[in-house]
Amino acid sequence: MKKQALVIAGVGGRGVLVGSTILLNIAFRQNLPVFSADEYGMSQRGGSVVSHLKIGPFNAPIIGTGEADALLGFEASEGIKNLAMLKEGGACILNTPNKGTGNAALDDYLMMKGIKNLTIDADRIATEIGSPLSANMVLLGYFSYFGKPVFSFTKLKDYVEGFSPKRFIDFNRKALKLGYAEARTQHEKGFV
């Protein structure tokens, strides 16, 4: 099995810990070795939250500089703060209305390192379906397009449907589908 190291970054209240728990449990249900560690301070007040998730034969949960295969920035500024954790050829997925990081020099640097610079306006999509708190599900749906086979859309959808409180199942299902559809559309148009 191929090793995979993921970093999820955001601020308190944006679903970082929920997102990392979902991904951890999807890997665990497939009997894959999985490590997880969270870094957070004043997360309940909008402080930084970073989750490390390693799938495969690793010896420790913390992801160091240049070791992450993918970075999911639930909050763009927090994702940008953690870009140094990505390895060359990795993927950066940011929740932002911008194309790229919003900084041309940084976008050029990522291109030079072979890092895929992917963006989705998860906040807008979640708000349009009437559930701003589902932005994390939009981002996870987007990631599932690229996260095959461990984090395929079907595995993600099946887990979230069993995990979500009843009042959120429809919103979360729709958010996942829209995130996945956006990734597919961007891929078909050659943006990714």
C-alpha cells in the first residue's frame, strides 16, 4: 500500500476536526494503518487548527516540512500558512473564491515545485444550498475526486450518511456531490 500524508488546516468552527475524523475513519474502516494528530489552540474562538493524517506504514503521526502529499485549506489563509508541509508534486486544495493562492509569486513557486494548486469556493457553494456550515463537506467532496481509491466519493458519501445527524444528512449529501462535481468540471475544462 502506498503511504499517504494529509494536512487539513483551518480555524476553529470550520470543521477541520470533523473533516479529519471522517477521513481517519474511512481509512480505518478499510483496515489501513492510520495515524492522526491535531494542533489547536483557541480553536473555539477562531484560532488555528491543523490536523495531520497519515495512512500506511508510518512510525509517527506528525507530518514534517515537505512531507505532505496533500493539503486541504478549509480556510485559505491557514492553508497558505502550512504550504511548507507539502512535498514536491503534492496537491494544495484551498477554499477560496480566487484562482490560486491570490499571490502570483506564491502561485509561481508552487508551479515550480510541481504542486497542484487547486481551488474551490466551498463557502459560496455551501451558502447557496442553505447550509454555510457544510463548506467542509463541499471541500471533502472536492478532495474525493482526487483521493481515490482510499477516499473515493462513494466511500466518503457512505460514511458521511451514517455519521451525520439526521437534520444534516441532506445538506451534507448535497454539499459532497457539489464539491465532487466542481472538481470533475475543473478537470474536464483542463484547470486541474
